[in-house]
Amino acid sequence: MPDPHDGSHELTDIGATLGRVLFYDKQLSVNATVSCASCHRQEVAFSDTDRASVGVQGTTGRHSMRLVNIRYGEDQRFFWDRRATSLEHQSTEPIQDHIEMGFSGQPGSPSLQDLIVRLQKIPYYNELFTAAYGDPEITQERMQGALSQFIRSIISFDAPYDTGRQQVADDRMPFPNFTEQENLGKQLFLQAAVFDANGVRIGGGAGCGSCHRAPVFDIDPASKNNGVMGSLNGTGPDVTNTRSPSLRDVVQADGSANGPFMHNALSTDLLTVLQHYNTMGMQRRNTNIDPRLRPNGLPQRLVLTESENEAIIAFLKTLAGQQLYTDEKWSDPFP
């Protein structure tokens, strides 16, 4: 698949290798107990099975987002609220977060510069930074560059969906390798819904593809809040969450979830997710609801049948790859 960013983000073997070591190294947390991989685990598509991830000073305020096919996503702002303007910017924010990895520079806490001093004393970083950048100097920008290269290297395009897509001229055509149920689910996912004046679906599909676009199934950068307003810490409504990870590897091939879904881990299974979109509430307190979820200004009611729900779930399973979970180049390099 062509890179939509046309090489604007260089990706090299040695850069990604350095990034991999940084990603898995617990020395990047103040007490050497947490790494990026603590919250983004390869065996669950670089997500977390915990509702809230555990950092050095407690638990995170939002669920950990999957890191799959970020390189190919059109939306190049990051975090659930899109506050990071680039992956490079995002990559060191958890390190500098007081709760997550602790190098915040807040009163009584070490800063990122203190981390750099620590890393300069570790021999393998002297070698890796020299190999990647020509000299052993460690800077925030170099750390960001290496981490973002590793994250961009994490891709998943060996799913049954990819096999089927290669055999047809158009995604909307039935895939020869799909079951009848999987093809129905694909059709429901990709096809726009037709609503009556009251927001009730009277035809078409479920319209999932208007926000989660094939073939990457990333989020439309213009998307707004999806109607999930709850927060993990119970501080009240949170409508700033407008991003979503790719739906690639949202579940594994057997249907097991790669961690809870939504920013507040609201759902632990796909049926619950579909039920959320099936009958939207009035959302009176939601000032940032995506208008696609309010046809004719009213909450959408997809009225999906049991068989339609099952078909969409069957289709989502076809987006699960294989190499992602076991490939050594994305695995923990530390014994």
C-alpha cells in the first residue's frame, strides 16, 4: 500500500531499531518500571487489556489507544482529543507525563533532560544513536524521530480482508474468500444508511464506513465526538474525544478483543459497541457530537437486526492480521 505521506517521514532500519529499544526500555520511566510497551502490548495489537493503564504515579485518564497502521492514517493528529500535532510530538508526551512515565519537570520531579543524562550513561544508547544519527548525542528531537519511526513501522495488511481485496476490482464487490455472512457485514459496514425524517434507518447499510474508511479503516480527520461522553475518572462529561484508532485488528481472528473499546473502555465486546450506535441517546449535553450520528438533527436509530449485528462483527474479524502479533521486529528486545 502506498504511503499517503510520500516519504515526508523517513523510515530506516536503524532508526526504527533505535525506536524499538526506546519503546521497550523501562529506563524511560522515573522508577524504571514502565515503558511505552507497558501500555501498548504487541500481543493485543499494541493496546492494553486494562481499562486504564498503570503509570508510575497511578492510572491514566483514558484507555490506551491501539498503534496499528498509523503510518497510513489520514489523520496525523494524535491522542483521543487530537492534541498532538504530529506523531513526533506525541511520542515523548507520555514520557513527560507526571502519571505515566514521570519525567514531567514538575516541582520535585525530574525533567526530560534528566532522562537524557540517564540514557547517556547506558552504553547501548551510545552505539544506537551513533548508528542512527552519526554521533552519540541524545536530544528530544532524536528520541522523537526514532520512536515515531518504530511506531510507523507497525503495520497490519495480511488479513483475510486484504486477500479478498486483491481478487476484486472494487471493495463493494463480494469477496470470493468471504462467507456470505462476512460479505453481508462488509456491505452493511461500507454502505451509507438511509434514514426517515425521525432518524430511523429505513434502508441502506449501517454507514460505519463514512467515519472509518476502507482500506485502512482509519478515522476521518473531520470526525467529531461519537456520543461516548463518560470519563474514566468520573469527573463528568468529556466531549473532546474525537479520534479513533484504525479498526484493523480491533479484535483477533478468533474474535477476542484487543482490549476494551472507546476512550473510557466503555465496551469489552463488539456487540456492545454496535448497540451504542444502534440507538443513540438525545446527547443534550454533547456540544461536539458528530452530525453524521444525528440524521435530520435527531439521534440515529439504526435498528440493526440480530443477524445484521452478527454479520458486521464477522466482517470486523476479517480485519485481523497475523504477523503483527508475532513478528520479532516489533517484539521486546530486552531479555
